[in-house]
Amino acid sequence: MKTYELVREIFNQCANNQMRDVFFEEIETENTDDYVSDFLKEKEAEVEKSVGSDGTIYYDVNVAGVRQRFTFTEV
């Protein structure tokens, strides 16, 4: 099982407000795709995955017009 630092950001929808909710946690998972899928289960979501040059895994998610980003960095 791999250990990741997970940063979940929820972007504010209000115009002219750049603040966002940010949550940090350490998780263990073998598959980040499954983790995000389980987190979003039963919700219709658009998900885009990308991997940074340093191995950081990003998921940009849109659920009912609310934009979120999941960032996984292996510990």
C-alpha cells in the first residue's frame, strides 16, 4: 500500500472571490483512480487526470458545477 499526502481544494464559485476550501490528509491506497472514484461515487462528475514531472498526481473534478482538485503526492 502506498502512502500519499492528499490535498483537496474546493474552488469558490462567487465572482471576485479567490478563496477556496483546502483539506489536507494522509491516506493509504494502491490506486488513486479508485480512491477518487470511491470519493465521488453516486455523483455525476467530470474528471481529468494529469501527472506532473515530479510524479504528483492531479485530478481536476467538476461536480454539479463545483470545481475541485485532488492532488496526491507520494510520501
